[in-house]
Amino acid sequence: MTLYGSIREEILYAAGVLRGGGLVAFPTETVYGLGADAANERAVANIFTAKGRPADHPLIVHLAAADEIERWARDIPDSAWKLAERFWPGPLTLILKRAPGVLDAVTGGQDTIGLRVPDHPVALALLKAFGGGIAAPSANRFGRVSPTSAAHVIAEFGDAVDCVIDGGSCKVGLESTILDLSGEYPRVLRPGAVMPNVLTRVLGELLTVSAGGGPRAPGCLASHYAPDTPLQLIDATEIEAAAQSFLNFGQSVAVLSMHPPATNEVGCRWLMMPADPKEYGQVLYALLREIDTWDCHCALVELPPAKMEWEAVRDRLKRAAGGRQAERGCA
Ligand code: TXA
Ligand code: MG
């Protein structure tokens, strides 16, 4: 796709900001990223400062094309090339052994590196115009909900970012699948839009799924992706009664459910969520931000089915709920 007019000029300007060591927030198909030149130590350090992120949490380096892998990784297994060919550009991050010369600041001092080619015309145009790797975490402050629009990024950072490119709403809406290929067996560290069954088909071997365990991925911390409003996950059959009992105690409640309420008089904000997992993932983060503006005592969320296609949504919901429970000392 060719980008014309002012967006093209914005991209050229943003590439210049990156070359000068600045921070550029840009759209990807998953969420907005907060980017810096991955080869510039000072610029990468600025990402950590802006996000308030601990320095030992590694960043994903975004590339314009798979043939740039070798600049960043070594001992690249065949499986990485196969997966890159099948899923890039796309919402899959590969963890590989890092190449010599890659900054410690990018990898959090680890011997591995996360790489991905994003599937968004603006991100790809920026990468091409810049001509190098862009280190970019999600463009939110540490532990907060990832942004899926330029307005979210501006709400998070204001002037702390040199440039925000508005590429509209992200079509996936949840962060990429992270697949670790640096060990003996491939391991999914974070579920996302690329699901284990399709990875298995390409890899020709079964996968270990260990999302939630690894201290190496802050996206795997229980307190990640948390909105301000305390969030509780509840079965569909119990959600209305639960909402009612909060209301009986004079507390305001928001409900996110895939089903309408049985009665018309529930007395709380009832948000109908999409019954399709892709559509749900696309809107989830924007809705979590919106709920925060309602100032409710809590939000009750219907737990989606325990099926593979819902895994990424369930993972983010559990973390969003887990964060608050941990803060309140319940988990
Ligand atoms: O969809 C995405 O992946 C978005 C867009 C902007 O590309 N990025 C994103 O970045 O979600 P971030 O930093 O918010 O989450 C990346 C996750 C973190 O949990 C990080 O620890 C993990 O990837 N990660 C990065 N490098 C790693 C490595 N070498 N080993 C293990 N985990 C790694
Ligand atoms: Mg993040």
C-alpha cells in the first residue's frame, strides 16, 4: 500500500525524530508502540523513563522485513524462517538468541531478543523510511492498559513523546503472540492472535504454553494491563445477581457481558460485548479505558469460554482483574 499526502510527510518527519534519538508513538495492527532507534542507547533509555518501566524488562525490536533478522539474532533455527515467512508481517513476536552488538538496554541484559514485523502500512512505512530496527513496547505507562488509538497514547503521555502518528484504531487490539524459539522447545510466552494450533501446523511439533509464568516477560506479570476500576471475572449465569448485590450495597457497577440482562431494571451500566473473540479483542482495551471514566465502584466481566480462540482475551482479562486483586491483597 502506498501512503500519500500528509501521512507520508508525517512518516518522514517521524523517521527524522527517530534518527535524532527521539520517541515516536506509531500504530501497529496489535496496539500502538512507543518507538526509539534500537541501536541508540540513550533513545532506548528514554523509552524506559517515559513508561516508568523497570530496566530489566526487554523490548521487542520491530523490523521492516524478515531478511533483517540476521542483524539482530544469531543461531537462527529453520523454524524461525518458516514462521516469519508464514506470519510476518503479523502479530507474532519471535524470541531468538541475540546477535553480538545488540544493546543490553534493548534485551534487558538477556541473551535473547524479541523480533517482529508489524502488519500495518504506517508502521511498515516508518520502518522503511527510518531504515533500522525500532525498539517499541506498547505505548502505555508501565502496568496500564495498552493503547489502541492515538488518543489513548496522548492521554497516557501528553508531551513526553516527541511525535504520535495517528493511524486509526488497531485492527487486532491485543498484543502479539510471543513465541520463544531460543530454548530446546518452542514455548508460547504470551497468547495472541496467532494461535498455538496454527503455529503447531507450521512448526510440525507441539508447543508448550507457559504464559503467566515467565518473569522474563512483564506482559506475563499478574498486575499487567490493569484499568483503574477494580474488575471481577464472573460466570455468565451469576453476573446479574452479582451486579444486584453490589447495587444493594449502594455501589455503582459496570457489567461487560456477551448476553443481555434478564430484566430491564438492572440499574447498572450494562455493556454488550461482542460474541466473536476477534471483535472482542479489538474493542476490549478501549472499553476498559472508557469504564475508568465512569467512576464505578467496580466492573463485572463475564468470563469468555475456555476455548483456544478466546485464550488471548481471557489472558488479558485475568491480568486486568488480577492486578487489582493483588493490590487489594486478595491474590
Ligand atoms: O503487539 C505487540 O507485541 C506490541 C506492539 C507495539 O508490537 N508490543 C508490545 O510490547 O506488546 P511490550 O513491551 O509491551 O510487550 C512485549 C513483551 C514484554 O512482556 C517483554 O518482556 C517480552 O515481550 N519480551 C521482549 N523481549 C523478550 C525476550 N528477549 N525474552 C522474553 N520476553 C521478551
Ligand atoms: Mg506492554
